[in-house]
Amino acid sequence: MDFLEKHIKYSEDKKKVVSARVSEVVITALNNAEKDKDITGYTFSVSRILEKALNDTLSELKRKTAIDYYKLVGWKQKMEGMQTELAFDGLEIFFDFDKEIDELKGRVLVTEDLESIDFDTILGIHEQSIFGAWNHNLHDLKIDVTVLTDGRIIQEDLK
């Protein structure tokens, strides 16, 4: 697992603080090595090392369980945002997305041949079933909802 990378411009991203107990010797050695970036031509930081290790762990989990936990977080945020937006139009059918995710994970994990699972397809089918329930509910209110592939919602008044 390589943790060194060529220095590139920092990108903007939402970050959270993570606390971990790590050997003092390891941290001191890394801090000393980071000071030599002009000599070695490499730069790194403990936070980037941790982020890479965490991302690599998510990738390994996806390979071993077929569940893309990273994708699930984005999916949940997108779906909760849509549900909130549709609630202003009279939506009456609400989903608990933590429960939906638990059910999805349960269905995937009982599959014996995890390599045959296409998680994106499973997530897409589940999403379409939720859209169908929302659309049915809003259709009763004379509103037709179309969700575009980029997540935008287009509404048409059927009155």
C-alpha cells in the first residue's frame, strides 16, 4: 500500500476530524520525514495517510462483501434530500433510509456468490421502487414527478 504521492494542489472537500491512538515513535518519524520533502521530492501528511487507509478499507469491504458503503452514504443523502423537497409538495409516503439501507445490506449479505452481485443495479432497482411509491402518492395529488439521472426533480401539475 503506497502512502507517498507527488505533491498536487489541495482540493476542497468536506472533512471530519478523526482521533486515533498511534505510536508516538511512528508520528515523530513521519513528522521528521515530512520535513525532508525538499530533499526527497515527496510530500505526505498523517491526515492524507489516514484518508487513503480508510478509502482502501472501504474498497476492500466492497470486494469482500459486495456492499459499496461509500456509495450508500451518497445515496442516502440524495434520497433524503429528494424526500424533503417532495414533502413541500404534499408527499405523504416517507421512507426511513437507515432502515432501507439495512434491508439492502441484509439482502446482499445472504447471497452466497457475492462476486455475482452488481451493487449499483441493486441500489438502482431499490431507488426506482421508492420513486414509484413517491410518484404514486403524488399522482393522487395530481402531481407527476420525474427524477432525472442527475437527481434533479421535474414536477408537472396534472390538474
